[in-house]
Amino acid sequence: MNKILSRLKDAVKDLFAGKKVDLVIGYEDGSIPFRSRPCFVSSADSADKLVWNYTCTNNLTVYLPRYFQARKKGDEKPPKIGIVVKGCDARSVVGLLKEHQIPRENVIIIGMPCTGMADTGRVEAALDGDDIVSCEEGFDGTLEVTTSSGGKKTLKIEDVIARACLECSHPLPEGADVQIEGKSRGASDKRYDKVMEFEAKSPDERWQYFIDEISKCIRCHACRQVCPNCYCKVCFVDQTKPRWVGASDDISDVILYHIVRLFHQAGRCVECDACVAACPMGINLRLFAQKLGKDVQELFGYVPGLSVEELPPLCAFKQDDNQSFITKP
């Protein structure tokens, strides 16, 4: 990825030199090995701290709406922001544009060629719980890992890649203003395999699986905080007048929170798995969001994040819309 990183740094420096951006949101090395974190580059000189590797999992578009929230008269003009995106992240940008949360003229989309991101949980499992001291990209899609016990291990990326990447149907960022040259992962034809396994269960079995997963929740709301679609200034679970849902970890409150949030994602979720990566309890949120996404695609022929002009399914009506989900009183 060294060549790709060099191209990224050069592109960011050119954007600052041409005064096309005031800020670029990207990735930098984290404080521990084999981790990256969001960084905010404010000048060409600081572009050298940018990184691009198998740990750039964060969906950075979650930061965009707060830069363009309603401003009082006389406030300074909103900044011009460049943002580093993968294929799934680019679709999140489209979603925010479609919902009028960010102005297109103030956003420069920097598209990265994505071959998939590593799942740190799978990496740690492959190392039998040993801590990573250093990790370097090897040849032919491998990672050369040195552990705290002094051992060295070669891991194949395909063995530790995130499920979101294995099932990604749109790995190439569409509509990028600056496209960084490089090879992207091929589109997957197994996107809904796990969902179809879930659908094959009986209604009682599906509900029990949902309860078993959601009962792990500790109400930390990490899934909400990292999701680009959760941009409401006050979430429905935080409202008190009226109070829609209790703040406790009682299973009924937990279920209501997740059901309402999941249905808010129907026709909007781009399956970036930011929520899955953030969940400290390992809840399979991806499966439930995918199930609703599959339903929306089959019922209305809609895939989120592909077109700014196409109306979301809940904002459009067609004479031939599928009505099989409507039941009699």
C-alpha cells in the first residue's frame, strides 16, 4: 500500500496548495500497534501523518454533519472539507447529501482503492490472544506480525478480513472528486448468504435469535455514535418530553431501542459495519440491518448510497410498488 499512500499524501498536499480544502479528514497511526485512528489534517505540512493500511476501518463520514449544522447569521462560512473514503464510506456521503445534511460544494471526496480491512478480533484470535508488538504488510496479501512473546507469524489477509469486506458489493468509491489510483477488491456475490440462512429459520427461531443477541446489549449506544446515519441532535432514546423509551437495561427497553434504530436504517444502511466494530459485546447487528436492507431492495428495487438523485423508498411512490407486506386488518 506504500504507493497508494504516497499518492494520497500528494493529492492532499495538492488540495491545500490549490486552496480547495480547509481540512482533510483521514487516518493516522493509533497509539497501539495495528490500529489506526481518525485524524484531521489542516495544512499541507501535516499531510505526511496520513496512513492507509488494513486497519483504516472507521467510517469517517460520521464527522461531516457536525461541520455543517445550522449556523447563526454572521457566523463564519462553513469549511471546505476533504474526506478519505472507501466504497462503503462513499455511499454514506451520498446518503448524507441525499438527506441534505451536508452541502456538496463544501465536500471533496477522496476515493481510496480498497482491498478490504482486517477484523482485529479475527487477528487476535489467530494469535491465540498474544499481543501485537508490530505488524507490517507482507507480500501477496499477507501480514507479518511480531507478538509480545517474541514470536513471528504470517497471516493471510483473506483469513482475517472483516465480514463487511467479504460481503461488499460496491468496493470502489463512486463519484469521488479525487480518485487515488490502485486496485480495489472485486464485488462479492455472497452479500446475503447469512441473511438467507436467517430467513430459513421459523419466525419463533428468528425472534429467539434476535432476543439472544440483543440481550447482550449494555446500552452504551456506541452503535449509534459511530453511525453516519445517526445525526439527530437529540436521539429518540434521550428525549424526555415525551419519553419514548426507558433508559434502563431492562430487556424491553433494550429491544425497543434496537428495533426503532434498525428500522431507521432500512433503506439507509450501507453495511460499513461501523456499529459492529464499535460494539463491545459482539452483537451481530450486521445481520439485522442486512435483513432490512434485503427487504427494501426486493420490495422497492432500492440500494442506498448509489445515487444522490434517486428518492429514498419511504419518500417515493410508484403505481407498481410491491404491496405484499400489507396485511388485512
